[in-house]
Amino acid sequence: MCKCGHLLPTPRFDMVPTMDETSDKTGDEAKIESDVPLTLCPYCAAQMPGTAGFCPGCGRPMPDRPMPGHAAPDQSTLDQPALDQPIPAEPMLMEARAQGRVGALPESIAGALAYLTFVPAVVFLVLEPYSKNRFVRFHSVQSLLLWGASVLFAIALKLASVVLFIIPVLGPLLVWLVSTVVVLAAVVIWVVLVVKALQGEMFKLPLLGDFASQQAGEL
């Protein structure tokens, strides 16, 4: 007697795809992939489809293709630096230091001597070739302006002290403090100007330096 319950189910060959169908499907996919243009990421040079909005290598959005739901960015905005990025400053033009000679003296020595009272400054402004040298002329003019400003400030302080001496105790003390501060500031400024001149620099004082630079250029 035949036991039919132990028979294996017969496979249905109509459910298995044929070789022709598989080959046709693979050929269509290859054709579709070959129709998609390839491009390179401008940031990391990774190869990707030309229609991709993001780079598969670095993940950055492509500047010439808009993101989904966004408009294409303007090229003018892409060329502008970001707000959080510092704008590189333009290089400052540093003036060359004085290293030559004028007359019998180096330029740096002559510039420093211009601050030893006002007498050397006057001599350098009227005596050639010192009067034709821009570096020496600048420090000579600035020295004369500094001496003039100091005299005017001393006169103003003297007039103020006459009024302040009317106040007992506090008036003379205030005059002494102001005079001490002014003298110390004048000494510090004088030392700085002499050192800068010895270093060959045209160190400008506020207001006085700009005027001295203009006068030094008018040879």
C-alpha cells in the first residue's frame, strides 16, 4: 500500500525566474546606472552621482545643487566670508628704520640728539645736510612741538596753582600731586622718544607726531 502522506511537495517551476528575466533585469539596472552622470566633490574629491545633493564622503552639501525644500544659494553669497569667520586683516606697511648716515652722524644718533633740549633741534632744522633728511627733520620738529607744549602746560599749571593755593591744606597738596605727575610723565615721554629715535623709528606722539610728519615731508 502506497503511503502518500510521506511524499515531498513538488516544487513549482513557474515561480522560479528564468535566466532571460534575470539577465534582462540586470541589463536594465546597469543601463540606468550608466545614464547617471558622475562628478567629483569639490571639497574631498570623492566620486558621486551628479544629482546628489550631499557628498557621500564628507557629507557637505553641493553648492550648485539646492537641498531638498530649499532654493539654490546665490553665488554672490557663497563668495562672501561667513559671519563667524574672521576677515583677514590687510598687512600693515611698516616704515623702514633709519640705518644710514647724515653728515658726520648716523641718522639714529642725530634723531636722538634732537630731544636734548631744543637747541640741537633748531640746529638740525637750519643746518644742511641734516635739514634735508626726513628722519632727522621729523624728530627735530616733534622735539620743538613737545617743548612748546610743555611750556604752555607749565604756564597753565602755574595759573591753576595760584587759584588752588587759596584753598588751605588741600590746595597746595593738590598742586604738588599734579606737578609730580606731570614731571614724571614728561620724563617718561622724553625717555621713550630718545629710545625710539636710537632704534631708528619715527615714533609719533598724539597730535604732535602727525604735524611733525607733515612738516618733515615738506623739504
